[in-house]
Amino acid sequence: MRKPGEVQLVNCTKRFGPTVAVDNIDLKIPAGAYCCLLGPSGCGKTTILRMIAGHETPTSGEVLIDGENVVGLPPVRRGTAMMFQDYALFPHLSCIDNVAFSLKMSGVGKAERRKRAGEVLARVQMAAFADRVPAQLSGGQKQRIALARALITNPRVLLLDEPLSALDEFLRLQMRGELRRMQRDLGITFIHVTHTQPEAIALADLVVVMDHGHIEQAASAQDVYDKPRTAYVARFIGGQNVLAGRVAGVNDGVIVLDLPQRGQIEFPARGEAPTAGSTVYIAVRRDRIHLTKKSAAGKVNAVSGKVSTIEYQGTWVKVTLQQEGGEDFVVNLPDSEFFSDPVNSGDAVWAYWNAADVHRLVGGAGRTDRPYASGQN
């Protein structure tokens, strides 16, 4: 296997007529990284993948692989391989011939290409299925054959377009681990397009959150989840509640926010303090919040609401509160905490948290003209 490739997009824009699919983005993916491009349908993530692969040409900007501008080069000269969402296996060919097909097109002799295909099949644990046709395989087995067919070209960069979307939930979780293990064993750069937040968080060294052709945040999975940059990222990734308040003051490094008709929030400034009277957006992780039936009126870092839904998730319970004049507020309680003092639908409750668990966001409310759901509880 050749060394992994570093991928960089510089001032990259792609237009389809009047539609801007990718809008002047800059992105650097280190060699050997597992990168997930994450976002809702139409955000531009697949267009980026296709520009790296050579199936689309940027309207402007550069696509660099190991420092070489590959715009204009055909896919076969880029050192990339692409695994398509539907796997695109030839139904009339055996598994070994599917895997060896690109070598056949390159003029490699039959004995040599079947030998090399057999080696790659063994690497993905599919050697025993070499003579079967795709119709005789399960979804997970088809995925392994598609992966083997991509790997036989010895790529520097492997591009995966929604590779798990066609699988059932159990198999998706199993194959998620397989992909990560394979990437570590092979050591090459993986760039994986997905609209599913838990998939990106579980797999990626680098998560790139996109919307409307823009990169909202590119960071480690931990940072994207725990320290979302904007309200859009906080809502799309999930696991966070977003609140907005007007700055009442900054006292000894502590920011005080007034929530309209809902009390105050206090939290450490951690950086440049906002000006008095400005609007600040903050996020609080759902699993850092507690519930009480006792009134917390007049206390800081607490909001009231009425329980609208309760969803048991095994080790934790998701409790959704309806707030007067605000969006739903979600609390993820450990099952032991919930059942020690359970609440019921319709109960009036207070949610409260520690000041240290408040995270200040950049910018305003973010785009809200599309749903944020996508496989995130």
C-alpha cells in the first residue's frame, strides 16, 4: 500500500448554473486521517468528494493532493479510489472478478490480477466468497467487496460516499467499527461523506460540519461535540441545548445573561468579554443538566418547562420540555437518576446546570430553514 495522501482545497467553489453548491471553501485533511464530511442533504459534502475524485471540476480554486494541483487530471491519475453509496458491483461477475476489474482494464494479465484480487479479498475477510456473485451476498458482504475493489488500485486517498446508508442498524454499527479498523491497518487517508451525526463522531479524526456550501466547523470529534463553534453546529450535532440572552454585565470574569422572562445565566467569560446589551448564544450539553419538581425561580442557570415527551434509551432517559416562548429543551438523565425521582408527561419542572458546563457560541442563531434531525437522538 502506498503512503497516505494529504488533501487540501484552496478557495474552492462549485456552481451548477445559478446554484452555488460549494462556496469558496478552504480545507486541509492531513495524510492518514479519517475525515468525515457531515451535513444535511444539499450542503455540498458529496460535491466536495466528487471534486477530489475528479468526477466534478471546480468552478474556481484548487484541489491539491500531496501538494499537487490535480484539477484537470483524470481520476485514474490522482491516486484516489471511490466507494459508491450503492456499491455499483457488476451483477454478472464473481466477487473476485469484480475486485479485479480495474486491473483488467489496465491490461494486467488474468493470473496476476486474480492473485492480487485474492490478496485484497483476504484483507477484507471475503476470500471464502471469491466465486459468488453479488446477488448471493448480504449487504455487509457487498460493502466489503466494494471496499476491496477500491483498495486494489492502491490509492493514497479512499473516498466513501454514504457507505453505511444502505445497511440495517445492527450491521451499520458493526461495519462502522470495521471501517475504522481497516483505516488504521491500511494507514491511508479516508474521506467519508455522511449525514448521520453518531457515525461521524464515532469514526472521524476530523469532522467537517457543512451547511449551504459552507464549512461551519472543522475539528476533532470531541471538539465538535463538546465545543460546537456556532448555534447551527450545536443543533445539528445534537446533544446540546441552545439558549440566547442579553448581556446584563460582566463581573469578575463572569458573564451574566438575562433570558427574556426566564431568569439569568452566569458562566465564565473564557476569553474576550462581550459588551453589555449585546445578544449572546450559549450551549449546554443535555447530559450535564438535572431536573427538579421544586421551583428554582430566581436562581441562575435554570429554566422551567412542561414535560412533553419521555423516551427511555436503556442507560439514560431523554426528557423533552416545552418552554413558553422558546424552543424545546432536552435533558438526558442517567436511568438511575431519572427513576429515583421520575417525572411524567405534563409535569411542570425546572432544569438546572453548573456554570462550568455553559459553552459560549460564535455568531447568532444560525440557519434554521431546514431540519436538524439526521439519526441523532
